[in-house]
Amino acid sequence: MSSVIEIQAISKQYPGAAEYSLNTVSFGIEQGDKLGIFGPNGAGKTTLISIICGIIQQSDGKIEYHNENGSVDLRSMLFKIGYVPQDFSFYPELTPYQNLMYFGALYGIQKAELKIKIEQLLAVLGLSHVTHKKVGKFSGGMKRRVNLAIGIINDPDILFLDEPTVGVDVQSKNAIMTYLEELNRSGTTIIYTSHHMNEGQEFCNRIILLDKGTLIANDTLPALLEAHNESSLEALFLRLTGIEYRD
């Protein structure tokens, strides 16, 4: 595999904050990865993803982006990146069709092509029967699937997912994770954060652990479990981050 993104000593200190949210974090993202980023509340997971996607600016450090032609700037990568935030990123007063037409147009997808993509995407995600119903009235699982559809309407090469299955039923969670597996098999690199340790253990081929803004582990899960003599991602997580409450 080849590196698509290199994170080099990234730090972030928000204005007025006494401490850094991220402190000299470095790692690489490889083509075809299913990379899981885990950590307690406040570890810096969302901040890290937001910096990599260009939503916020780091205080220090550097990020290098690569494609088949070599190093490129973030602007050149934006149309190849998908981002599914933890907070819903749609207009609740609109239908899935209207939301996807709007976000697809922002990517410059031609209307005829976009209509076909929307039909296919809603079918795959089990939303065809609510194509023209207002999203605000949907269940949590259906809203999560609309959120995912918006994040992948541009057929991204690299997909960032921040808690993509939080607050959904078992059926929706299974459907979302199954579809993400299919995307990865088709070549999409996936970077994923979650508090669901069992889900992460099943899905991810590489693990990043953050605690208090610092990277404390970076390897394949089997290698990490062997190195720390643990049997599961959850046990490893508790060993490396402790058992005290986190706010």
C-alpha cells in the first residue's frame, strides 16, 4: 500500500484554552486502510479529523496529501474526500432527494448523472421508500443513513466517519457497517472514529489510540493485542487509557 496522507507533528490549541487538544500527533494513512481512531471523550479525535479535512487549522505541524501523481495540496484533494460528521449534516425540512441534489450540485455533479447516483445510493442504503419524505421525521437510523449518503455522494477516494452509528438500532448499524465494508473493498480508504469497541475491532485493520491529545498507540490490532497481552480492543483501550471517569 502507498501513503495517501501523512500527519506530521500536528498540534492544536484552541483560542483561550490552557492545554493543547492535540500534541505533536504523527502517523500515516495508507491507501485502502480501514483506520480506526479511538480515545476517551476529549482525546482529540474530532479535532484531528477536522484538521485533516481542512475544516479547522492546526496550530503547529504539517499534513501532506498524495495521489497517483505525487504530493498535492488540500484543495486538490477536497473533491476526493468524503466527510460524515457525528452531528447531522442535512436540512431536516428537505427530503433525501432534495438534500442529495443540493450537496451533489456543490461538487459540480451534472444533474442527469446526479439523479442516477441518488437513485442508486438510496436503494443501497434502504431509503428508496422515503425518497420524497422530509428527513426531519425520520428515525435515528434513517437519519444516519441520509448523513452517510451525503458524505459519499461524490464517490470519495478517502472517507472520514465520525461516530457513524451512534444512537442507531442494531439493524441500521449492521446495514451501515456492511456498506462501509463494500466501499472499502471497492478501493475507498476509510478513517473511522467510534466509542463502539466491538464494532471497531470487527471493522478496522489498523488502530490509532489517542488520550489527552497524545497518540499512545498506532499499529494493527493483532500486533497491539500481542504487545500488551490483551484479548480485545476494549481491554486494550482500558489498559492504555485507564478506568477513571472522563468528561
